[in-house]
Amino acid sequence: MKGDTPQDNLDKREVGERIRLLRVKMGLTQEQLAKEMSERLGKKYTPNMISLYENGQELSEDEFELYYA
């Protein structure tokens, strides 16, 4: 995301929490989600990356926009 305002951080945390809730609802571990995303999206994802996403720390602008598409 461009900038690092409190609003940007809130949005990232909000998206991260939604990712976590969906993952838990689907009954997946972070490792399982990382594997599934890697296979489907053709990009290497790790459980650590999933953790960072869920904590709103590492969402790229493209990933953030993809979530809201």
C-alpha cells in the first residue's frame, strides 16, 4: 500500500483478520493454505507469509487489491 497511515494499517489488519477467519472456517492450517495458494497462484507462499498477511504486515498492493476484487 502507498503510505503508511493509520488508515492503511487498519485496512491491512482488517483484511488480515478476514483472511484468518476464512482460513479457520475452511479448516486449514497456515501451512495448508500456503501450499494451496502456491499451487493455485504459481507463486511460492510459506506459512510465515500467511502469518504476516493475517497480522496485516505484508500485504502487497496487488494482494490487497486482489482481496477486494
